[in-house]
Amino acid sequence: MTIHIKACALKDLCQLQEVSYETFKETFKDQNSPENMKAYLERAFNLNQLEKELSHIFTQFFLIYSNHEAAGYLKVNTNEAQSEEMGDEALEIERIYIKHKFQKHGLGKVLLNKALEIAVEQNKKKIWLGVWEKNENAIAFYKKMGFVQTGSHSFYMGDEEQIDIIMTTDI
């Protein structure tokens, strides 16, 4: 299996949108109403929204490929791009998503290591993320990777308030 990570540019916008839709639906469609899924997907992953995020100076997206097929992506934020005020010494992993058929092949760890590399390059002291309290597989993965629960915040799936656990690790 050949693995390759590529920084996203505006020319990758449509592919990023496609991977975003597919991975989010695969991960959450069974636990959420079709109406709330549709509302969230249309708000979070429309081309204008993704272009705005991709163009933000403190946000970076990376696509990961397995055997030349897009398998998932990573989104990291620093400084004021973070979804919570965590300070200038923190890097947020806002999204790590891997298509189901590529899960359990170490790609999530590769993307997490990419985030760690960025944090070290930028002299950050900690990495944090929010993960849905019902996403047990992701929580177990992050714990295995050294993250600990440090708080929680609200996440809105359409009109439904859900709770994300905030997990943090020091670098």
C-alpha cells in the first residue's frame, strides 16, 4: 500500500468536498436524522464554505491517498482559526476523517502524525480536538495516541445539540 499526503489548494476544492461528504455520511448517518445530516452537510461542506476555510491563513487541509485513491483528510487550525479559544500555543485538529474501506490501515495515525509535525514546526505546546461523545472508536483511538479528556463543548448537527469531548495532548 502506497500512502501519500498532499496539502490541499483551491484546485482541490471539489475533491475535498467529495471526500468530506462521503466520510462524514459514512461516520454519522446511522446516528442522526436524515434532515439534520442534510442540513449539516449543506452548511459545513458547501463549496463556498470550504473555499473560505481553505483560504484562511491559519487553517490547513491535507488529503491522504492510499494507492493513488483519496482515502481521507485532515484539517488543522491555529491561532484565531481554532473553534475554541485555546491560545497561540495550541493546534486544533478539527477533522480527521478516513473512508470506511481504508480504516484500520494506520491512515488516521499518519494524519495525526502530520498534525504533530505541523505543531512542532510552529512551536505549539499542545494539540487538541473535539470528538463526539458517542464516537467510541475515535475516542479509543485518541486515548491510545495519548490524548486525555480536558473538557467538552456543544456541536450542532442541524438543529440538534450534541456534545463533543475535548481531548488534549502535550507535545
